[in-house]
Amino acid sequence: MSDEIKGGPGRDTIGCAGCCLALAGAVTAALTWAPLARSSIHGGFEGRHRDLSVLYIDLPLVPLGGALVPLVVWALTVRWLRRPWLAAVAAVAAVALGVWGLNSWWMPYEQPEFMQ
């Protein structure tokens, strides 16, 4: 007997849907992160607080996390529950929670104004 879901989409369709969710998660995470990192790249007031480490540390990690979180949630939910629609809901919820966490807790370092 096959591992496929009876009456449901095939393995290729399920795999493509997981990849599409991963791509959407990576794009969403990067677009959410970019306005927060703007002050570190431009330097804030008079360019005094420039921190370019956000480009070589955070820029690769944020989209990677945005891609991996929904992909892992999708794969585990499809494997355990065998319901693609439930896996899609769980993956979208994981992306939403990840974006909320990114907006709530991630803040680039800003040196105080009195320090030079």
C-alpha cells in the first residue's frame, strides 16, 4: 500500500506546496526585517550609529529562519496527521508567529547619543 493520502493530492503536489510555503516564509521574514534594520544600515542620526553587521549576520539568517520554520512545521504536520490542509494552516500560523516574534523582540543595537 502506498504512503499517499487517499483521494488527496499526490506526493509531488504536497512537496511543491511545502516549497511554496518555505519561499513565502522567507520573503515575508525578509520584508518584515528590512524596515527594522534600516536604522543600522543608514546610521541613524547623522550617520553616527552605523552597524553593517546586520547585512552579513542577520540578512542571511532571517530569510533562512523564515524558510525553515514553515517547511519543518509543514513536513511534520503532513507526516503525523496526513492532512495537507491542516499542514498548510499550521505552517501559515508558524510564519505568523515567527513574524510577530521578529517584530516584537528583534531590535538592532543603537549606541546611545552621548557616546562617540
